[in-house]
Amino acid sequence: MVSWRDLVSVAVGGALGTAVRAGLTLLSAEVLGSALVPLINVVGAFAIGVLFGIRARMPRSTRAQRAQLFFGTGVLGGFTTYSALAVESADPSLLWWGAVTVVVGTSAAWVGVLVGRGGRAR
């Protein structure tokens, strides 16, 4: 059961992740341009995969579940921005960009899970 404490943890984590993404956007938008959103999403997908892999090796506990909610759902959920990718992909000339990002992001998450599990598949 999710408690108010968990909801607050996700909200705070999400605010932090969103702030990091916004900071990266301000610092590097001119250099990376339209590649920034897919890059953030692929890095975030990899990090979520690593977190998931590490979590799979841990014994079940309330503390581990709360850490996953804060870092995975909150921080990394706020950091990644698939909604921005969807908006950019609404331009028919950039639809391929969105499709490639989803495939690469999924692959990055899979590799992240393997890394998090110490190189062992399930």
C-alpha cells in the first residue's frame, strides 16, 4: 500500500529530476539542439534499468521500495521527458526521431538492468 510519505517522496524526487533536466536544457540546448530530449531519455532509461537491476538483487524491504519510489519513479521519472519527445515527434518530419529514441531507450534500459544485476540475466 502506498502511503502519503511515499507520495511526498515521489513528488520531491520528481521535482529534483525535473530541475536537473531543466538545468541541462539551459546549459546545453544551444549545443545539442533537438538531440537533447532523446539523449536525456536514453540516459534516464539506462539509469532506470540499472536501478531496476540493483533492486532485483536486493531483498524485499520497505526501505528498498521507498528508495525505488524516490529515485526511480520520482527523480528519474522527472528527469526523463517522453512527453516532450512525443510533442517533438508530432512533426511528421521528426517522427522517425521519436521511434528511434524509443528503440534506443528500451535497449539502454535493458543494458542498464544487466549492469544493475551484475551482468546476469534473470
